[in-house]
Amino acid sequence: MTRRGLAAVLAISLLPLTACAPQQKMYTATWFDVFDTVTTVQGYAASEQEWNEQADALHADLLHLHEQLDIYNAYDGLTNLYTVNRCAADAPVQVEPELFDFLQWACKDVYTATHGAVNPAAGAVLRLWHDARESDSPAPPAQAAIDEALQHCDADKLLLDAEHHTVYFADAAMQLDVGAVAKGYAAVQVGQKAAQRGLDSALLNVGGNVYIIGDKPDGSAWRVGVENPWGDSPQYLQAVELHKGDSLIVSGDYQRYFTYNGVRYAHLIDLTTGWPATYYSSTAVYTHPDTGWGDAWSTALFCLPTEQSEALAEQHADTMGALWMYADGTLRQSSGWTGKNAR
């Protein structure tokens, strides 16, 4: 089994960083304990103490969201998605307003906007593939198990009570899985809070979900590369310039997958079939500004057939650009895409 971080993790160093202002120095912090991925923040501060304070606060915010959205572990004194998945079929579960608002957005707004391609209520089928991928002997789930799980992914049976902030499953076999949106949402949330605390020049990368907290001190853009999904040369296909509030998110079949009988099975599932999507090798999404939607858009575009995927990108061309990378090595980009060939 192979597990890789998303494309932009290594792409930060694609091009040299612009020299910083005399009173500021660039620092980096890296963590491995949030959202089952590598998280890096690279930014400028007047002193190491100031940087450490900012980085520690940002990390604490990430840990808080990680614990809230965790579907695999319980935490003392916290009603999180693990609790919801265990209890919401028996009776409505009251959650904190912050978590309720996230679920309202992810399970209703995102689901509707992506035409069901991103469905956090599809945990029953997503869990099958997660368990297959994590097995000591990975193999695809049985078709009968997939067919059964797909019967329990109806988002209309996820009942959210805005007055009481409760979550209830009208289908006892329903489960939530927010992996398609959690990292991108978290990057934007914690990045905005960091900016409010005074971190005004940084690039945050949560497992390949890149969010720009502010331009470099000299006003120049950050440049981030889109990795070649086929493992060939060049390492990066294109570079994207990002400014304050922008994001770059890449989804691909080379990131989390297992191989069985010579066939690669990636973690991005086409919910119309219950099997990994195979329309593209990778999709990259540039959003400006990102309000937390970039991760959802990237997943949706990867899991939709070409015509629907392109139509969705063009529908949001004022705030989103997309790059599709096909298995035959060809590229296609939307009208909103701003990437340039990497040099």
C-alpha cells in the first residue's frame, strides 16, 4: 500500500522565495498529528519568539478541528463526529454550534452544489474503501457490500435541527465521512484566525491544501507547483501564483491508493458506482479567494465525468480555475485557470 501527501506538499520549494524585508525572517513549522497528513506553515515574522507563538496558536486551532471532525477516535469532554456516528441513529445528538454549522455546510450546501459528487453522508461506502486500503492485504470490497452500502448514503436522511443544534440519522446504517472537505475547510478556518492574530505573511499547507494567509513582505506572490501525477520528468507541470486568501488544492489517484492484481484503486470514490473514480489522473483547483470550498471543488471535479466536471468549473469561473490531467498525459484547463508551465 502506498500513501503519499498531496501534490503541493513538495511544490513550495519549486521556485526561490523572494527576499524578505530587513525586519523579518522566514520560518517553517511542520506537524504530523492533524488530519492524518503532513502539515507545513512557512511564513515571516520579526522574531523567532513571535513566530513560535503564531505557529503554536495555529497548530492548536488545527488540533481542535481535527478532534471535532475525527470519525475514528473519541476525546474526553468532546462530542465529535465519532460520537455522532455511534449515537445519531438512536437519538438526536447535540453538537457545538461550530460543528453544526460545518455539517450544515458540508452535508447540505456542498452536497447540493457538487450534484452529490461530494457527499459526507456516504460514510458507509467510503468506510469500505478505507478499511480495504488500511488492510494488511488490501483488496477491493465485494460488489455486494458496495451495493448494500450505497443504499445508506441518502443525504436527505441526515436530519439537522438548526434550533437545537442536533444531528439525527433517519437511516440506522448511515455514517458520516468528511474527508473530502475537512482539510481544505480547516486550512481556511485556521488561516483566517492566524491572520486576525497578526500573522500577515504565510503559506499554510494541510496535506496539499495550500492556503495563503498573506503576500510576501515585498508584496510578491507565492508560487506553488502542480506535481506531475505520472511520476515522470518534469516533477512539476505548472506553477500557480497565489495571493492573500487564495488556495491551490490537488486531487489525484497517486496519493492514497492500493494495488490489487495490477490495478490501482485510489481513495477518491465515484458515488454513482461506489468504486474509485477513473476519469482523470489528477485535478488541480485554484480558488480566489477560498472560503473553504476549494477542497470540495477539487474532489467533485475529480469524481465527475468530463462534461459535468467542466460545466461545474465554468459555473464558478469567477472564483475557481481548474486543471485536468488525463491518464494519456494530456491536460485541459478551465477559463479561470491561471497556471503557467513550470520553469
